[in-house]
Amino acid sequence: MTVDEMLAELPNLQPHEWEAVSSKACELIREELFKDIGQPKSQSAAESCSAESDGWIGSIDSLPEDFAANHDHYIWGTPKRW
């Protein structure tokens, strides 16, 4: 499955699947960031991840408008920040 095919499937995920995807993405990003410590590159892992994820912005219509600001509320049930 290509990245584009995986991204196309994101709107079909159930809440528990979102949690698993989010958790795995964070794990992979952390691994990449820690791997880079002391190893200068032309583009950091964080910048690379950000550049890749820019295409996702606005791609899921079913999320609440304040999801970005209050994602912890929707994922973990914490109080809303805004």
C-alpha cells in the first residue's frame, strides 16, 4: 500500500483506529528524532515529517473544526483548551 493509498483511507478510520495510528506515528517520529541526535542532516526529521504531513491538512471533513487545538480532548478526553 502506498502512502497516498493509506492517506485516502484515513477518513474511514474508527476512533480506536485513530488512536492506534496516532500512537504509531508518534512512536516512529520519536525514533527518527532520537536517531538524528548528533548526526546533522540537511533536513531534520521534524522538518521532513512536517513537510510530508502538510498534504493531510484539511483532508478529513468529518473532524470537528477545533480538532487541531483540542486534539487531546477528542483523543484522550482531557478538558478542551480553547
